[in-house]
Amino acid sequence: MNGFNLIIGGKPRYIIALFLVLGGFILLAFASFKPSADPDVIRKTMDAGHSFAFILLSGLLYLAMEHHGKWQATMVSGLFSVLLMVGIEGLQPYFGRTASLADIQLSLLGTFIALSGMLVWRTVKNSLLKMMSLFLLVLAVGWIVQPVWSEWRSLWWREQQFPLLGDFEHKLETKLWSAHGQHTRVSLSDQHAVSGLHSLQVEINKGVWLGVRYAAGDQDWRKYKTLTMTFYNPGTAFNMNLRIDDGVNAFPKYSERYNGEFQIGEGATTLLIPLANIAASPKSRLLDLSRIRKMILFLSKNEKPRLFYLDSVRLI
């Protein structure tokens, strides 16, 4: 008896809901999306969405087939879900999407949550066991949601603090200010703070184009005149590159963005960069100050490990 025949005979509302969810899920899995102003937030939201999609899909498939037996429904639903998630990830590169092992892992977790919940709550009569199962399922869902919640809270924090771009007094700012390159580490520090109690500590190992990036999310900088930031360099002087992109092009060429280079001397250095200079930097047009998408501070080539501190990044 094949999977389709197994479903036939189930409750119509479950069957209809199953095919609607399956159709919508496949459509979203292969749809192309425009680049987002906050790609990390969207990526983590979609990652969590895999779990919830398979909670719904596996649960509905189980309910549609339960009339054939609980264990048979569990096995077929689990097998179908695994084949679907692997098949989707395998085909996505042919539709301009990226395959991800992490997506499969989150989808497996969603399937487990759905089927274990169905088995316990529709088979077991012991109330204590049901409550223990519910507690564990809530913990699992909380683990899935927590990274997404933190990312969206960081966007709220960014909006509330603007035109202050970074004073590094809250851990949410490490969601907005992240390492640029695999050999970079950023963290909050209680050393060399200009304002408040903390600064951003940036540790860079050997490599090229390494540094720290700020997710601006298409901020409007037009009402301000100057971008300012303060560094503390405990080592020898070095040159710091600054790149600023607007939201006009998702992947701007070198000539379509702001590119600056500044010397960071020993000790404290404060940069004051006129926004007029930033806007005039592109060769063929003005940088769109109404849609500033990201800012990157990086070293062109780092021949030895480098440590510096950043604080009080703001528009004035």
C-alpha cells in the first residue's frame, strides 16, 4: 500500500490542510527573495521556520493517517518528512537557493517534536508523563525561537538608539556589530570605554579583509553631518579601512560605495568623517544617505594578530 493510499480514508479536514501546507511549503522553499536590509535576521527567522513547517507538516500527516494505526502513521510520516527535507535541500541550489545541513537538522527537530507529541498525547493516559512531555517540547520550541527573538530585539534596539550606532552597553549590540571574516572575534569589554562602562573589543588574526561590520538596515543618515567613532589601540599604529554601502545595489562594486582609509595611532584616536564626503565617494553617483545598509571596518592585510577597541560610534 503506497503513501497516497494510506492517506485516503483519513479525515477530510486533515487531508485538505496537509496538501495546503505542503503546497505552500514547497512554494516557499523554491521561491527567490530579494536581498534584505537585515539578512542575518531573515536567515535565522527562516531557519526557525523550517522547524515549525515540519511540526505542522509531520503533525498533519500523522493525523491524516492515524486511522491506519498510530505506529504506522508515525513511521510513514517520519519517513516522508525526512525524504522531503533532504529532497528540498538537494534541489534548492538549482533554484538559486543554498543547501544547508543546519536546515535539515532543524527540520528533523520539528518532525521529532510533532511526532513525539502526537504519540504521547494521543496514546499515553498518564497525566504526569503528558506534562513532562509538554515541558520538554516547550523547552525545545524555546531553543528554536530564542536566536530569532534575539535578532529581532536587536533591530528594536538599533531603532531606539539611533543616531547612536554603537556604545556597546548591551549584549544585543553584538548582533548588530559582528565579526567580518572567520579569523576575527568581537566581544564586549570593560576596558578603554569612552562613554559608559563598555567598549567593543576586536581581535584579528593573520589574514586579509578582516574586521568588524555594522548592520545598519537601510538607516536614514540625511539629517546628520558627521560620522564619529573612537578607537583605542594598545599596539603599534596601523591603517584602518572603512567601507559603507547603501541599499541601491545588493552587491555594490568598489566604485559604487564609500571607501576610506585612516591611520589609527597608539592609544586613543577619534575619527570625524563628514557625511558629505561619504555621499560623494562613489564614482558614478551619490551614495544614498537615506538607505545606509552596512558599514565595515577592516584591515587590508594583517601580518600579525591585532587587537583594538571601538566605542562611541554615532552620527552628529
